[in-house]
Amino acid sequence: MCGIVGYIGTQQAAPLILEGLTRLEHRGYDSAGVAVLGGSKESALRVAKKAGRVRDLTDDLPKRFAGKVGIGHTRWATHGPANDVNAHPHTDTKGDVAVVHNGIIDNASSLRSRLAQDGVDLTSDTDTEVLAHLIARSTAETLEARVAEALSAVDGTYGLAVVHADFPDRIVVARNGSPLLIGVGEKEMLVASDLAALIRHTTMVAHLEDGEIATLTAGGFTTYRADLTSTHRTATEVDVDPATYEAGEHESFMHKEMLEQPDAAERVLRGRLDERFGTAHLGGLPMDARETRAIKRVKILGCGSAYYVGQMGASLIEELARIPADAEAASEFRYRNPVIEPDTLYVAVSQSGETIDTLLAVQEIHRKGGRCIGLVNVVGSAIARECDGGIYLHAGPEVAVASTKALTNMFLGFALLALQLGRVRDLSISDGKRLIAALLALPEQIEQILGREEEIGEIAQVLAAAESLFFVGRVRGFPVAREGAQKFKEISYRHAEAYQTSELKHGPLALISGDVPSVAIVPHDELTDRNVGALHEIAARGGPLVVITHPDVDLGAIECRRLDVPRSERELDPILLTIPLQLLAYRAALHLGHDIDKPRNLAKSVTVE
């Protein structure tokens, strides 16, 4: 969510930190700041911070802001409004300590009260400020010990970086529930909350685990447990092309990533399809055939778009493997004290692999003895490390807040899982081969839909004029409608609501009017006639209609804007029906002049509850 960048080495820290913060802008934020140590007075700590974009901070940065040790931050407001005072870094009263922090300190209120009683003047509304004062008040001999002592008083989640004027040769960082990566360079070290901030400087990276503390000096890093005993963590090479984090000739990352979907789809399928036996091979799943046959239920957990594609996945698993399956919002899962069954396979879905609600759900499953696999896009991420195996999505870095290519690969990951589960159980080899042929055809079909962007853009302009919209679909089409509404609301800022088409007559029809368009998902399947009947109900009440359908569906005399997509097998149709909804949302937001990659109030990776 918020972004952290830190640097220690032989170069000036501020320009490197500001560059890194710019690369984290897609995470969502409302203010930015940087602190540096050094300059004319070796131990001097200087801080600059400002509400707004990184460019606003850059423009206002003092001309002489020298120092070869520094930390920076982009904030997504939790405690207190977005203003200069609440921006990070936060310092103690004397200005010796600076802290940047992602996460939430749950007991911040009691800590603030205790500090105030001791005469500390708290200047911000934030939970983070208490950390700076707690570290400053510690009398421990080392900065590591002072940070550990402060964290022992804290309940909550954090990824943090600390600099101290009395310890100008180091940065101390710590993690608990919020990601931090250490980058190893030549006589320099970096730290960040996201690989995007490091990738132009190093591909040697170490991931901190929850509960770990680390010291960074120009010559290397050391990792510790909370009691400061060493954990001997080492860095490894990450296989990623820095160019994938650039928008290039595209006007936005979302546009680039939508157009990358055919290639991304080929990558997630490559080497995983066995055409001879009509099945899939997923080497990351630690289950033999006997264990697979013992599965009695599948429970899928995700948030936002990952939740909606999880509903599509549940439908695939039930249809192909004949195993009861359902999807649930991971953010609610652990709070209802769920019954964890030993014969249930739990599946955690996350693009970043760091979504805190989903990570905590996985930990709850493990605490109660359950088994959970992951569908994640980021190798080495927290959820990937926490799960008992899984399926990497191979979508490549996804920068835009609105997920497109990762969502498509999540669906294909579920298709592979359903195919493998089904073939171990009751799915015939002929059905397996039928689905493999359809999977192999999907990349080209996706390309066909993407090639109709201008046509879809004309429809999007009409929808952009509406203040409120319905997205409707049935059975396989309902999670498609939910994802379509999600995309439209998050980047166009129009109110968009998804309903099962069958539920319209149970209430929502009261809102249908000439000012409320409906986007209807109408595949050619066993429910086509009923879906078309519902379109007549909408049209009879003057509701404008956009229909996403297949070429051979007869809509009769219904007045609508029709968009046909290629047919696949019925089980796989949902992903092809989803692609035009991405383009509708994108072109509507573009028409309205919105910042598509940085939608207001949202973040790419949600790392606070």
C-alpha cells in the first residue's frame, strides 16, 4: 500500500530515493517524504515531506539536501488526513530519529496517551509517530536494540525503516505483516517495499520474513530475530527484466498490461498441458493422486478482483472435477471463526502475494491444521512462502492498480487446477482434450477482442455519461459481471453495481430508468433464453442496454448496443467475456480524463487490514 525506499552507499541518497518512490506511485498514496543523514555535518538528519505527488516533493526539495544515507515514503492515509504534518518520515522531538512505516499499530492510541503523560509533544495524527519517540527514548547501546525494544511495545503490522543521527553508518529495518525487500549493490544497499523500486539498481534481493530485523550498511546487511540473534539470511538473484516495469510507448500501464494478455496467457499454460492424457501437470502442488481423490471440498479465498475470479474458479472446479467449491472474501474469513476441515483444499489467490487479509487467512488455516495452496504472481512473496505449494501465474509485473493480465492468468490457473483435479476423478480423457484445445486457442481469441478497442471505446463513452450502472449475469456470468462492475467503479469513479440477472425482479428493477444503463453478460449456454427474457424486462422499463454475448445468440428485437466475443468451451467462456469489460472501464476512464494507473483512494497491494 504505502511505499518505502531506503539507500546507504557512495551515492547521494535523495535522488535515488525519489526515483524509487516514483516507481511506487502505482501503489496509491497521498503524500511523500524523505530523510537523509550526512551532508556538511556528518550526523545531521534532514527531513522534507509534502502532501501530494512525488513530483511535488521533488519540486520543493531544498537545493542542498546532501547525504549518502536516507529513507523515503509514500503514504496512504490511515490515521489522520493527508497533509504535510502527517506525511512520513516521522521524527522524535529532538529530530535525531526518522521513521517510515507501512502497516497499522493497533495500540497506537494507548501508546500516544502514555507518551503524552510523560511529557512528549506529539505533532501528528499518525500511529507511526509513536515509533520515533519510543526509539528515541530507548537507552539501549545499539540502534538495533533500540528498534527491537520499541517494537516489543507495539501490537500491529509494520514494515519500517529507521535512521538515527547517532548511528549515521546504518539503516535498521523490520517487518511484521508488511513486505520489505533488501537490495544488494556494489558498496551500497537498498531497501524497499516493492521490487519495482530496486530493479534498476540491483537484481540481488533478500526477502525479510515476519518478525525479522535487519541492519543495512554500505558494505552489506545482517538479519536478526526479535531477540537480535542472527538469522543468516542471504540474497538471491531475481529473474526479471527492468523494462517490464516501464510503460514504454503506452499511455498507461493498464493499457500496456491489457495488450500483454495473449502472451501472458501463453506463459501460464506453457509446459503445463498434457495433450496425450488430456490433463494438466502442476509441479507446484504437493499432492499425489490418492491425496487428490481424498479432497471433499475446495474453498477459495481472495480480495477484490481475486475474489471474483475465485468465484469463476469455483465454478470451474465444480463443473470439471465435481467437487463442491465456493469462494469467499479473505478479509472476512478468519473473523467468523471458520471450521477448517482436513479434507478441504484451501486456495489463496493474490496478484502481489502480499495482500494482508489473504495472508492472515492462510495463517488461520495453518493454525487450525488445514492445507492451503496459492495462486500468486510474485515469486518469493509472503503468501507464496506461507502456502503448501501452489501455481505461479507468470503474468509478469503488473503495475496498474486495476488488475488485467494477472486476473486472466488467475482464471487460467484455476482452469489448470480444475483440469488436473477432474482427470484424477471423473473427467473423461475426451473432455480433457476438448478443454486443452480450447485453452490453447484462448490467446488468439483474447487478441481478437483486444483488436476491437476502438469499437468498445465508442460504447464506453456512452456508459461514461451515466452516474450509475448495473452489470448483470447468471451462474458463470455473475462473477464476470461483478468483475466488470469492479473495474468500472475503480477507474471511472462511476457507481457500478453487479446483480444476478435472476435477482433483478426481486428489487433492483425499481432503479431501472433511462439514466441507468445495464451491461448484461449473455453467453450462449443453457441459460441463454432466460437471460434474454431478463433483457426484455430491462428494455420494457426504458433501461439502456449493452450486451456482451456470442455471435450465435438471438437477442430478437431488443434495442441494445451489442458486442460479440468469440466462443470457447462453456467452462472457459467467462474469461473471454471479461476482456471487453476491462476495455470498457479503461476507455470510459480515459474519456473522463482520470489518472488510470493511480485511481483515487486505492492501492495496488493492500498490506493493511
